[in-house]
Amino acid sequence: MKPLVAVTEPAGSAELVADPKPLALSLEKCVGAAVRALRLRHQLTIAQVAESADISTGMLSKIENGQISAGMDTLSRVARALGSTMAMLFRTYDVPPGAAHLVKRGEGMPFLRQGTRPGHTFEFLSYDQGPTKAFDAFLVTITQESDNLPTVEHPGTELIHVLEGVMEYRSGQALYLLEPGDTLTLKGEVLHGFERLVQLPIRFLCTIVYTGTPI
């Protein structure tokens, strides 16, 4: 039985690339964006904040647009006028970029898994690209019956959360009836897979966490 390594490399698909890193904003841009966000949150006009901070509307507009480097005294007065603190104005400056990866509904990357049957689709929801793979996450959809349901084994720990349909799922000698809302966690090294498709269509989320094993 071959491990699930082949699952993580879609046949015929383009190479997965990391999301482009966002450009770092200057200090002026970060402060300006924070001032504008706070002003809009409190539903204040530029004129109202400028008057309370004892600066011109033109200066406040330039601060919001990151066009000038305002002095600390000016920024302190702007912060007080916004009912906030200086720290809030600098909170997004010089912080690490987020390592998030968004997949919109229906835009996950499809892939072919060894032994895939007609009516069984596997879709990448997320992936890790480090030198040692940390996890994989899939959306699995089954719309057709199959006489020969595959079983697999692989490194790591697998979590299955059922969204729709009913199925019997085997892990080793144990058999589990999985219904919508049910979650099953199992050891990947133990032979596991579908035992019986009870109610179609079936949709479930599958996450595999690789616990320090090179993939």
C-alpha cells in the first residue's frame, strides 16, 4: 500500500506557488491609515477631528493620506481627538506580514488522488510548502456509488468533519457511522477508508497534520 504522499502532488496541475508578499507600508502610510480608520469608526468628519485636535483640515487630510510626517505633539492631539492613544496609531507599523492563505468558495485546487473513483472529487483548501510539509486540508465530495472503495495509510494524524451525507468509515478494526456534524480523528499510519456510502451526496472536510515526518 503506497502512502498518501501522491495525494499532495496533483497530477497535471500547475505548481503551487506562495501568495505574493504584501509591500511594507511606510510609517506615514501606516499612521495615516490608522487615523482614517479610527475617524470613520467613530463616524467623525475631517473637520470635526481637525477642530478638536487644533490643526487645519488640510493637515489632517495629508496625515490620513500619508503625505506628511507629523510631529509627535500633533499626533498626540489627533489621537486624543479620536478618543484613542498614540500606540493605536502605530499598531500596524513594522509588524510581520500575515502568513494567511485564503481560498474562496469553489476556488480550491482540484487534484487526482491515487485510486480516485468517478463521482469522487478532492479539492485542496490549503497547503503548506515548507521543506517539511506540516499539513494538508481538503474538501471531499462524493456523488456516486462505488463498488471498490479505497483504503489508505499515511504519516500524521487525520481529522474528518462531515458536512453532508452519511457514511461508514473504517479505521483499523473499528467502524464508525459518520453523519453531518460528526468529527473523526484517526492515526494516518493505521489503514483507513470508506466502508459504506450510506446517504449521498457526501461532503466532508479532511485535514492531515504531519507530525514532524518529512513528506
